[in-house]
Amino acid sequence: MAKICIVTATRAEYGCLRSLIDAVHHDHHFQLQLVVTGAHLLKEQGYTVERIQEDGYPIAALVDVAVDNTSELTIAHTMSRYAEGFADTFHKLMPDIVFVLGDRYELLPICSAAFMMKIPIAHLSGGDVTEGALDDAIRNAVTMLAEYHFPGTEDSAKNIIRMRGSDKNVFIVGEPTLDFYTTETLLTRVELAEALHLDADKRWVLMTYHPETMQSLDYNMEAVSNIITVVQSIPNIQIVITKANMDYGGKEINEYLDAVAVQYPGIFTVVSSLGQLRYLSFMKQAALVIGNSSSGIVETPFLSIPTVNVGDRQKGRYQCANIIQASTGVDEIQAAVTTALAADKNAYNDKNYWGEGRTAENILKILHQMVDKKIGGEFAIDLACAPPPISFQKINKHYLYASGRAALYAILQNIKYHFSKIDTVLLPEYLCESIIHTVSAAGFRYDFYDIKADVEPNCETILSKLDNHTCVFVINYFGCVNSEYIIQALRKIQSDVCIILDNVQAFYEMDDRSSANYVFTSFRKWFAVPDGAWVKTVHNNMKPALYPNGFVQFKFAGALLKYFDSYKEVSDQSYLDLLIHGEKILDNSYDVICSEITQAIFEKIDFDGIKRIRSMNADYICEQLKKMDIYVVKGSKMPKIPFFIPILVPNRDKIRIALKERNIFLPVHWPRVEGIAHTNRLYDTELSLVIDQRYSIFDMKKMIGALNDIGGNKGYLE
């Protein structure tokens, strides 16, 4: 049974987390470890731990850190006590995963303790932006510490991916606080009026103002005073105020609000906490919500309640149509309130931006797809949670082979069946030597045609050599070749020409319609699989591969032996011999089928996630290369999803050596083929910048920094 630890430190936070707490508590697959701390244990904040106990949830630990928010210094000291208290608590509970929400300062020491103890952190509501608060930096810091991310919106998810350079374990689930409206029965207006001693016939306003932590105490006191000035002047009004949080300045604001309630009896009701039920019920009945609480940003759109957001505490967050932004001046607040009260609620068209009230359900589905035990010190995601690939489901498994080499061999055998006169393959002058070997092994002769500087085939040289005894081999270099244009151009020359399209460097274009007779690609060039290639063809009678792939067994044996090297002395050569032997099998085998291991893994690959990472890395690299005046090979089109970012540089080999010294290993495509007099400059100047899904934006920055350094210090790029 997996131990799910959920930490709550404030009343508002508990309200957001309650649906998840409830879902975990009632699921027999999980053990809830609810840890209560912070403001929940303060009388001046309503001692809301009692509310949690009344809800019936078992509390695994109370972490009382003697919260002191009287100054920035005392808050810093409080944070140190959080770190100490939670280190002891985590050591005692040993949770499998820790859930935290949001951006408050106590999260930083709590998550730091979990991180150092190698306890995976799951972060809810990350990726938001609140430029007007210190919370913004804390939220981002927690994002970098966390392993699992549950943002509320697509925009927030994009921010997380951009920060981390990876979309691994990022799940868009909606904001959890909205679950209350879809799962609970709210109090009626009459019930609220009785509980809060209000007049049900008057208009109600809900107000919450927390300190802007980027501003001074004087600024915050003036802001809250100006709000009071405006709202108390609204006719036929009653205002319920929930007190400020425990940030610096909150104590002074709350003392002022208590005085306001005494000064204006019957107009203002000030409470430390309404509790989630009363708070959200009252929000639905309110004519207006005002202040700077996140609930005014997230919850009110779902209810179509007009909201005035005052100041910059929520600056940077998306603001739905129901929200009117105001600065802290009296006139600005007054104008915003007037506009909000006159607004047409039916005009609000983005009420579901923050979710649909199913967050806990969404998270629980993901939790069920996690492994129920620690594996290698991690709470791991099962492969089943990855979306199934659309393209792979279309693959005829008869057209699966162990390698691109085996796929090409099968294609050539099929050409013998359908095109009995063809005995020669026209190859591009820039290619991998293995293609030549495969063509020869299949019993075909070969000749070469020129490649232009933009990596497009030179159709004129093809025309000079094309007859009914030849077929044409076209390589979609780096996905940059407009292959269909080339194919159509060749068909104008000879309508029945047989064309093989090599899409090894353009996997994501395999679903595109191509008029080539044969199209093939390789899996292991793109994904973490031991083998695999795929052929698409308009012709039937393709010879299926039948033999098991011994290559894979030798690869795994070598990898296993290397693993044991951590525990006993095993020479490098012993497992390298196995790997080399496996590669020889692959090099010399043409009738082997793609392994079942690859087929199983392939159905679990997150193809869309890989797209996003590759595209993001490529965009960054290309933008930086523009500034460096380095030539990027683009051909006649930009690739749908990049394979590499190919560049042409002088002193290519010197640059590779210099990068290798910095632990940056970049391939070239390809070395010259011995015995063949090719003149194409790509052999000597092309360098492939790696941008695949294994690497983050931080890796891209490292690579660009190294290129800049090499160019500046050694002049290799000149």
C-alpha cells in the first residue's frame, strides 16, 4: 500500500486540498498521511486544525513550528524550524510521495527536507505566475525540486515544461478547489444569513486582502484602507471579510480590520476563517468579490461572480472575463467596483479556464497508474499512463524489421518481385556506408547522383542516369527535404520510376502520404528501444521477417553484465565483447523481425511529449545559432519534428574534439565512404547538434555556451 503524504499549512490550502485528501483517504490502495502545520495551529488564525478533525480525516502528524510573522527576520527563522520539523516528520513517516500545493514560503523548507531525503515531491498548482509576490519565486523553486507536477491549466503546464526543459511527469488536472462545487452541497442563502447574522435581502460582498510581500507595510495598510472606504459606501450592502494570512504585515492588517468591524457594525463582519463550506457557499451568493486572494482569480470565474482584483499580488496570472483589475487608489477601486456590479454575468465565456471540478478524480487516476512501491528510491510512473501512439497502431506488423538495414533489404527483395528489370539503385552521393553494403548484399548494382548545397537531390544528374533498369533512393536528410516535390519531379521524367524514400531522419513524417513506392524509417534512431524499423509500401507481397533477433539478447546480456560491474570486478571488455557481438549480428542479418521488447515499449511511448521537447530544444538552438552566424542546414523546408539540428562549420573535426573535452558528444552524418570519390562538402563540414528528448533546455544552453567559447577562444568557427 502506497503511503501518500499530503501537507497542509493554511485554511485556504486545506480547502483546495480537501477533495484530494478525501479521495486518497477513501481509496484502499493508498494510506493517507495527512500532516498539519503552520497557521492551522494558531488561535489567531482560527485554530483550523479543529475543522480538519471535524471532517474526520486522520492526522498522521502535527508539526508546530511556533510561526512568527512579525518581521522578515522572524519568518526566515520560522522557515528553519519548518525544515527541522519536517525532516523529523518525514523520517518517522517514510512516505512514498509528498503532495504540496501552491507557493507559500513554508513550502520551500518542507520540500527541501523531502528533496534531501530523496522523497518524491508532487506539486499541485505549479506553473502559475504571481509577479507581485515572493510566492512566485517560491513556487518556481518548488517546481524545480518536485518530480511530479499537477498544474491546473495548459498555460501553467507550458511554464513548467519551459522551466524544467522537459514535459516528463507533467499532468494537467485542473485546480483542485473547484472540486467542491461539483461534489458538495452548498449552504443556502437563508442558512448563510442565519449562521453569519446577515440580512438575506441585502447585497453581500466577500473581501479578502493579503499582504503584497513585494511591497512595504505602509503600502498594504493604505491599500486595505482604500478598499474599506469604497465598499462601505455601496448602498444596501453587507461585507464579510476573511482575515489576512500569516505573511509579514498580516497581523497589522487584521488588527485594522477588527477595528473596522467595531466602527461599522451591521456592515462589516470580520472572521478568521469561514471554513471551506461557508466560504465557497458565501462566494456563490456574493454580488461582488474584492481583494487579492487567489480564490478571486480561480474560483469566481467558475461561478460567474464579478471580481475586483486589487494591486499586483496576482500580477501575471490569467484573468478571466469576470475579473476587473484595479490599482490600490480609491478612485481606481471605485471605478472597478462600479463596473463589476453593472456587468452582465452572461457575457463571461471562460468559466472553465481553471478546470471543471474533477481534479481529485484526475489525480487519483494517475496515482493508480503509479507503482505501489518504491523502485530504486523513486515513486515511479508505470508506462501505462503514457498515451498510446496513434501511428504505431496503424503499422502492419508484417512490415516490421530489426533495423533500417533489414528494412531496406526487404524492400529490395520486393523490387525484384514487382520490377524484374531493375538491377541498379541510384544513390545520393552523401549517405551512410551501410546503405551501399545492403544494396550489394541484395544483389543490386549502384550508382550515384549529386546532392545540392541545400541537401536536395539534383534531378538533372538523376535524369542523366535514369532508365527502366534503375530505381532511385531518396534520403530525407534531417527531415529537411521536400521529398514529395522531388518524387513528383522524377515522375514527370519517368512516370513509372520506382522510388525508395529513406525517412530514417524523419520518423514523424511516416504518417504523411507519400507517392514513393517504398518508405521506411528506424525506431532506435529516435527512441529508447533496442531495435526496430518500419516499411510502408503500395506494393504487396513484402517478405516478412521471420527470425528472432539475437542482437537484442546480446545487448541485454552486455547491459546486465555492466550492471553487475557496480558490485564486483568485471572488465569493461567482458561486456563490450557482448555488445560488439550483438552489433555484428545486426550488421549481417537481414531477415530478422523487430523484437517483441521493442513492440511492447513502443506502444507506451509518449509521442506527443517527445514532439514538444524536440521542438522546444530545436527552437532554442536555432534562435541562438542566428546570433552566432552559424549556417543551419534547412533544405527546402523545416522538419515537422527535428532529428538533429545540422550545421555546417569549418574546422568541424577540431570543434568535435573541443566539445568532447567538455563532455559534449556530437555525431556527424556521415564519414566518407572509402574507395568512392565523393566531393560533397557535407562530409567535411556537417555537425549534428543533439536536441532529442533526453535533454533539457539547460543542456541546450550548455552546448551553445561551449560553441561560443570554442569560437571565441580558439577561433574554430571563423
